[in-house]
Amino acid sequence: MNKKPDILIVDDEEVVRRSYARILSGAQCNADAVWDGDEALRAMERQPYDVVLLDLRMPGTDGMTVLKTIKQKWPESEVVVITGFPSIEGAKESVRLGAYDYLAKPVGPDEVIGATQGAVTRKQWALHQVRAAHGACNDAAGHRAAQDRSNAF
């Protein structure tokens, strides 16, 4: 990913959305923000984001349901859960569902940037691994085909 990463901020508090967007814009990210889980899923349908910063308690579809849906439909997108109601059970469930990280509010600028950059790096690494594995499969298939051709003679 040589382009700026696309980040979706999902939080029902406007001050949080604006704060994270300002922080991430200064960190060379494209940041969009929505206020609830339903809007988050519609935004993902329009454009899958590289990283989603996701609150858990919001009106409408809750954060855990959004996390599960994102990881099912867009597994290449990374999710960072940021909640004002942290719990061990919530952290375990978030990680089990595929969240990259789980942070407790209030979250400072360095934590927002660090978690986002970590998630972007993980996505880049995962895409690199997929491409390398795909290339290895193609190389192996090409090698077998060449071997089959040489054995035919």
C-alpha cells in the first residue's frame, strides 16, 4: 500500500469522531467518520476501508455485531476496538472475532496513531503473505508443467 491508508471511524460521540479524524489526517491517513454501526456497514459496502476504529456501544447495530460482519465480509480490513466500557470478556470476544487491538477510552493521540499504524502494518504483511503464497503456488504449478513437458520427451 503506497497510498494513504483509508480509515473508518465509528463512534456515536461527535467529539470523538472529529478528534480521531484530525489526529489521523495529521498522520497521513484518509479518515472518514460515521456515528453508528449501520452507517459503518453501509460505508464498508461503498468502499472497504483498510482499518476501522470501532466503538462497541452505539445506537442501532452494536460494535461486536459490526466487528463480526466486517471480518466475515471484508477479512482483509483490520479493526481496532476503542470502548468507554472495557472488560476482559469484551477484549477476549473482540480478539476472538478478529480485532487487531482493543483499547479503553480515553485514548490519546499517540495511542490512536500507534494502533492504526499497527493495524495498517498487519494488513500490509497479510497481503504480502497472500501474494507470496500465490506466487509460490504459481511457481510450483509452472515448475510442474515444465517438468511434465520435459518428461513427455
